Amino acid sequence: MDDATSIKQPRALHVWAILTAAATFFLLCTGGIVTSKNAGMAVPDWPTTYGYNMFLFPVSKWVGGIFYEHSHRLVASGVGLMTMILAVWVLAADRRRWVRWLGVAAFLAVCLQGLLGGLRVTLYRDEIGIFHALLAQAFLCVVTILAVATSPRFLRGEWDIFHPDPVLKNLVLATTVLVFIQLGLGAAMRHEHAGLSIPDFPLAYGQWIPDTSPGAVARINAARDTAGEVPTSALFIWVQMAHRAMASLIVLTAAAVFFRASTASRLRATKAWSGAWLALIGLQAGLGAWTIWSNKAADIATIHMATGALVLLLGAVFSFRLCRACQAHRFRFSEPGISFASRVA
């Protein structure tokens, strides 16, 4: 394979990859605002906007929910263009096969993401919104890893100087998978349009395990109707209970990651990564509780969603770096004299 340390490519490519990742995160935040503000169908047609070419829609008509939804579409179009440029640039300037394939994957993902967003509108299916949200999270991880892979430090091999611990790597990978599943549960809750199916925390309707019998759900919905809230169901209640249980599990596994890194690694960088991840997960848990206590206030719910994206992103990049370190260690001891960069680039 190609030697990463011998690759000469413009620094501008790395800068463009960073800008694309930043724009993607901003896009994800605007999408969260659209959902939190219940503005997903404020524009009922696609790819046009109330019959106008999307890019020619009059600014004077950007009012209410239309502002959030239409702005999201414009930002999405910009990210799509940036990703296309990034993919072409990577294919033209980077000869590492895996990086080139990652660029192609990013382009295909952003195309599929746009299609899912459009189908969500034209088919009026909330379920599509869940897949749309999850693909957005995965796409953010892909473009961020592209930004890492095109960085000068990565090309010099400095990124691979990390703790080569298979146990820690597996712990981080498992926790990252749990975070992705958790984001799926969160997306299902956000797109069910049933408000807070459980309005209290840490209890659930005053109990640790809520009563979801038909009679209990009927009483819950009668109280919700009196309060002017949309009805819920046993399924929605248990989805939120699963979300809470998964949050507890993620906190525990993140703590295990931090303990492993603190006791098994002498590198400050490994400890710093695990500590930062645990702190971010703790913040996310607090924001989840705040979302409930604020009765799902739009701004708090959006910050909660965005922080969840950062938790996944940090986990994905942390996993990537640990995988590289384990590969470097394996090749270093299995075939002395052959540089790691020449084997894995």
C-alpha cells in the first residue's frame, strides 16, 4: 500500500474537509431546530418551495416555520456542493485507496441524505425522518474522518502514536455503537410528534417502572387531553424508557473506558480523549434531563441533539485512532523493518 509519509497534497484539501465537516454539523443543528419547532412540513413541496425554484424563493416569504425549513434546505444544498467538491478533490489529489473510497462514500451518502429529506416531505412519512436523522449522524463522522486523514499530522504518521490496547479499542467501539443506537431511539422520539410521553424524571409517572396497561394509558391520555397535549401510547412510553436505560448503560461503559485508559495507558493523550468523552457524555445526560424538566423546550432539545452528535463523533474518531494504533503495534512487532505507514496508508 501507499506510504502516507510520502504523500504530497495541498493543505487546502485538509482545510476544505474541515469546512465541510463544520458545515455538516451546522446542517445537523438546523435539522434539529426544524424538528424541535415542528416545522418539518412547513414547506409541503420538494424540491420546489411553494412552487418556486428553491434558490429563488422570495425572502419576504421566509416567515414562521417556513424560515426554519427553507433555511435547512439551502444549507443542505450547500453541504451537498461542498461534499461533491471534496470527493472530486480527494480522488484527484490523494492516492490512498481507502481515503478515495471514503470520499466516494461521503458523496453517495449526501445524495441519499438529500433524497431521504425530499421523500420525507413528498410521502409525508415520519419513519423516513428517523433514517434521515441517523444518516446525517453517520455522514458527519465520515467527513470528519476525511478531515483527519488529510491532515499533515496524519500524513506524517503522528496520528498513529497512541495507546495500542485492543481491550480499550473494543470498549470504545462498543460504546460508540450504543451511542448510535441511542441516537436512533432519540430520533424515533423526536419524530413521533407525541411530545413527552413521560413528563417526569427520574421517575416515570411517579414510578420507576410505569404502568402501561390499557386502563393506565387511557388515564394518562385523558390527563394529557385536559392539558392540551397530544395523546401517547404504551409503545411511545417504552421507547422513552429504553432511551433512559440506554443512557445509563452508555454512562457506565464510558466510565469503563475512562478507567481502562487511566490504568492501562501511560500516554496523556489517551487519558485526555477518554476523559473528554466521559465529560461530554455526562453533559449529554444532564441535557436529557433538562429537556424533560423544560417540557421539551425547542432550544434545549436541539442542544441535546447536537451534543449527542458530538458524542458519536468523538467516539467514532476515538475508535478510528485506537484502530490505527493497534495496527501500528501489530505491524511493528510482526514485520520489523517495514514501516507501518507503508502497510496501512
